[in-house]
Amino acid sequence: MAEAHQAVAFQFTITPEGIDLRLSYQALSQIYLSGLRSWKKRISRMKNRVIKGVYPASPSSWLFVFIATLAAMYTRSDLSMGLIAKIREHLPVSSLSVQGQTVVSVLVFSTLLWLSLILTLRFCLKLLLSYHRWMFEQHGHISATTKLWVTLVRLMSGRKPLLYSYQTSLPCLPVPPIKDTLERYLESVRPLLSDPEFQRMTALAAQFEETLGNRLQRYLKLKALWATNYVSDWWEEYIYLRGRGPIMVNSNYYGMDFLYVTPTPVQAARAGNTITALLLYRRKVNSEQLKPSRVPGTVVPLCAAQCERMFNTTRTPGEETGNEHTHLQWNRLSCQATWFIFIFCLFLSPSLPPDVLQHWQDSEFVAVFHRGRFFRLWVYNAGRLLSPREIEYQIQRILDDPSMPRPGESRLGALTAGDRVPWYNVRKQYFSSGVNKRSLDCIEKAAFFVTLDDDEQGMKGEDPAGNLDRYAKSLLHGKCYDRWFDKSFSVVVYKNGKSGLNAEHSWADAPTVAHLWEYTLATDAFQLGYTEDGHCKGEVERCLSPPQRLSWEIPKEVQEQVSVSLSVAQALADDVDCHVFPFRDFGKGRIKKLKISPDAFIQLALQLAYYRDRKTFCLTYEASMTRLFREGRTETVRSCSNQSCAFVKAMECGEGVEQCRRLFQLATEKHQNLYRLAMTGSGIDRHLFCLYVVSKYLGVESPFLTEVLSEPWRLSTSQTPVQQLELFDMKNHPDFISLGGGFGPVADDGYGVSYIIVGEDMINYHVSCKRSFSETDSHRFGVHIRQALLDIFSMLTAVKPEVPQEQDKKQQ
């Protein structure tokens, strides 16, 4: 193969006349330029480590401190109060002159003073970022304390920060008091339980608090002191990596292309620009030039830790193992021994989860799948990122490749869509050496995975609504073998130029992937652009090596397991019912004019829609973030509250407009307060989840925790935030509207609802459920959501009837 020959820098043969050495200067040039790029990246990383290591100060501030101290010494003003003289006395260098010793002493003192100032500034910034009272203040009524706080945060963050500059200054997630968590939990389940059921649950909670709860709380506080975040590592391990069922549909989620437009109908060109945009984003992440995310409309930074594993990352299956720590008889040990073993087991010798997230520092290629064949596409040539036109040229080579899949190759991706244990066994036995391991490494070590799909998708044809639903299902699971569901994310480019992505969930949450996808869509459409005939811009270096076809040796045993995994995945995919619809009657613009939170408005509409659909209320999950804290991920907002249920009942019973408005106002205020509590570390579910994990480590059973964590979330909701409005020109290009993304249902008898608020006049919904449960229907629920939105808006905007003057006097 051509690329194999070019990879050889030199050849030599031994002849009777001696050694005949032949050098390939082109290959040596490639090696040199590639190594140069690698060293540039290393130097850039070292530079960024220094810059973010001294933040919120700057490296140049050290010079200022040194010169100021030295100047003070020469003006006979000892700022060190005798410390410089002490340092001079203990200097090991005696050969220097007195003046030289003074300079060295000033240098040491200035450095120590500079480091102390950095630690002090960082501690002050952490204290400032620990202030969350601003979130609970009414809009337009900001206290003097909050105004002063904003000013101080801006002063401390004045210098341009890198992506990870704030990481060491972010506060740690606090452990809420167990009494507060139990009170909030009981309040959240009150509308869902009958009086006898609520009394029983209250008794269980009281018994838990009096007996086991405080003991578990102490261990959890110990972990909070030791670990950066007391939730995130357990959440990643036990919620995601220990799952043994398929991650397709159950865990992975998807993101869609523009709703109304497709920048180009040329598949290879769309893939070229999309791959380029993703690699430009990776360059920004690696160089940390990406701006840190902030709470919208504020100066408050959010944790950026999830960006670290965005590229060059794969989830690999592991063996199913029991947690040996849960079988320890801790009660027989002394108190000191218990604390010691708890620390050792949790932190010094943790058990590895069955699945593992593997991340590589860099990758110069992407993996591509087309018509049952796998390719490795190099995206760098001699240390240079290929132009979009060159990547398009390479993609077209793959599309034009007439070769057929090798036996067992075409549906190999089904192993990542099925159960995890069979995939682990097959991987260990048949993919741990030889050609299969080399090809699998090319997929797993790739920057990301690309699928060139032969189908056409999008809102097109005579059935645009049905086509959107099929588009969503295609991105969620595809054909169950044409995506590599273990990759951190897989990009899908369809035959008609539409695109989308499927993301694995354990490494990051939807807002992080949404930020990446927003940048990709905007860069593709508005910065890179296309020629008039729909091709990528730029020139092509024709001597590029063709994409490398991956080789496989798939025995019959693996082919049989592929068929089994495919049947499991196909049954799961066939059971999913998806419905995507844009709501255009009004958007956040008109909602905000009513002085109502758009998210609270939508959540109450969902409560009303669910009640109309199922004639009951249910435990509702709304995803909130805890990225105000270091390594924070998500928290649950329990949207079904006493106030929301009272409002829904009032609407359904036909009570007066004023009464419904009053109850609606109370419900929205309650929802906003719950959301703020979740964001500021005072949520319910992550705390209870961690207490449950501690109980399992200790080998003790809690009927209360067992019952709490077994409650089904029949309505799981999530908002996809638009985070980079500045990238989209909605005035000149109003049709470039993102559809957002969605996910599969969490409960077999429930709904999954994702929504994205686009601009001022549109809300896009993604609804999913399972066909196997006869009482759920995503299309029917979509109709209920639409009607609930209209009914609530009509109720809020209804004109109050005028009271006749005579009747008004009688009432007075």
C-alpha cells in the first residue's frame, strides 16, 4: 500500500560491496514536521500550565514584585521586615559578593511573596465564587452586597482567562445537611402519595435519620474533605460505567442539524467542513483558547473539566465484577479501623468499574464507516491540518471505493450496541492481538467516529413531520451497527448533506456536547462556507495518501455474537417511538414579557400535558447543572411539586382565571427556587444517591434509601441550552435554526422530553417513549404538550372582564 511505503524513512540492503543505504527524504520531512507539531503542542501545554497555575495573577506580575522589592531595598525600605537578611544568612552560596547575595535573597523573597499573593488571590476568588445568594434575588431587585460581589468578581477576573483557568478557584460541592435533604424529599413526594403512604414514608425517613443517616453522613463529609467532588466519580461509575445493558438508546443521546436549511447537498463536502470545524474546536480546547463557559448573563464561571475527554476518547467494555467492599463486615471493627479502611478502599485502592473511559492525548486521524467498511482517515499531513477541500477529496475517495466488506465486517459495530458483557468477552478473546487489535485501536484512538450514511434525512418531502421523527430515530440508533456507540461522539453525514451526532453519556453531559455542536454548525455554515456548486473551499494537494482501509479477521464465533448483539439492539431500537416537532406559536420572547421564567413555563406545561395524557401525576426529572462547583455535573429538579399539582387541578377543574393565575405564579416561583437549590448544591437526589453508595460500602441496608432509589422517573426532561448566540446571525439568517437533540425514555412506562428554546419565537421538542407500553404515545403526548402551552398562555393573557360600575360600588 502507498501509505506503507511512505512510512518507511530509509531502506538498506547488505551486498558484497557493503551496505546500500537509501533514504526517503519525503518520509524524513514528514517525520520532522510531525515531530515539530508535537513539540509545539508540548510547549504550548507547558505555557498554559504556567499561566493557569498562577491565575488570577499573571507570570509577568512576578517581575513586578521582584523589581518593587529590589527598589525598596536600594531606597533602604525593608518591606520584608528582616526576612531578606535572614535568607541571606542561610544562603549556601558564599562565593558571591555582598551585592550578589542581596540580589539572590531578594529573588527568593520576591518569589515566595509572589506565590503567597497568588494563593491569597485564589482563596479570595474561591470565597467570592462560593457566594450564591445572588441567584435567589428577584430580577431588578439586586442587593448592595450582590452589587459589591459582582464588582469584586470582575476585578479578580479582569485578565483574559484560559479555558481551565478557573478550575482551582471553583468551590467544592458542599454536602447538604441530611435533615434538609429529607425534608425536601418528603415535600417532593407528597403530591404523589396517599395519606397512609406518605405517613409510612415519613416514618421511614425519620427512622433513617435517627439510626443510620447521621453515620452515613459523616463518611460522606469525610469524602467531601478528601475528594474534589463527592458526587461525580461515583455518579460516573455507578450510573454509567457499571451498567451492563446496551448504552444505545438507554444512555447515548443525539444532536440534530439545522431545521430548515442544509448548507450543501454534497455529502463529501458537508463531511469535509464538519470534520474541519470539529478539529478546529479541538485545537481551541487543546490550546485552552476556548472561552470559559459562564452562567448566562453573569460573570460567574462554570467548570470546564468535561472538555478534557471530549476528543480521542472511547468507552471500553469491562468484565462484570462484584464490589468486594460491600461484603466487608465493618460493624465488627473499631471506629479507628473503620475510618482507615473506608479511606483506603474508597481512595487508595478503588475497585475498577466494568467499563473504562480511555483517553489519549492526541490523535491525527478519524475513523470512518461507509457501507460496512471501516477506514482510517489521516487529517494531518506533515504536521499541517488538511484543508476542508482536501478532507472532502479524501471522503470522496471513500465514497467511490468499490471494495466490498470482509466477512463479518459490515455489522461489527453492533457489538457496541448490545449488552456489555458479551462485547467484553469477544473483545478480550478476539481483539486483543493481531490485525483485529490494530484495526480496533484505529477506531478507539481516533479523534472521533464518522458515519457516511446512504440514507437521506431531514424535514423534506410530503411528510415533513414524519421525516423529522425518522431523522431522530436514525441519529439515536441508526441501523444499530453503523455507529460506534462507545466513542465519545460519532458524527453522521447523510447522502443529502444533512448531519447530526450521537454522543456517549458517561464522559460529559449534553450542554458540553451542545457547545461543541453549536460551534461546529456555525463554523461550517458561516466561516468555512462552500463554493457555488456546493463544494468546500480551498485547494487540494493531489499527492495525499488515500484513506487506509482497516483489515479484520472475524471468525464464525464473533459473527454469531454480532448477530446476537444486533438482535438485542434491533429489538430495543424498534421499541423506541420518537416524535420531534417545532412549536412556533410563541417563544421565550412573549413568555418573558409576562415576567415568567421560560423554563418554569415549559415545565408546568409538561405537568399539565402529562396529567391530561395519563390522568395522574408522576415523579418528574429535570436535569440541572452543578458546574458552579469543581467537577460538577448534574442534579435533579423534582418538577412535580405541591404547587404545580394544585395549578394543574385548577386548570382541569375549570376554576376562574384569577385563581389559576395565582396558583401558576406560586408554582413558577416554587420551580425556580427548586432549580436554584439544585444548582447551588442543595438538591435532593445526588445526596441520597451518595448516602446509598456509602451504605453499600459499609455493607448495611437502608429500607428508606432502597425505596427512594427504586422510584421510577416516568417523566424525564431536559433543556438543551443555546450557549453561543453570537455565532449565529438570526437577523440575516433566520432559517439557520438548530433543532437541538434528544434521548430515549428513562422508564419503560414513561416519556423522555428534551426541548431547546431557539431565539425569541420558537421552542423545539423531542419526545420519546416505548411502543411496548400501550399507554404511552409520543405523538399523542406531543399534542398534549402543544395544547398545554396554548392553554396556559391563553389563561395568562386573557383580558380581565370589566365589572359594571354599579356592581363595583356594591362590592366596595
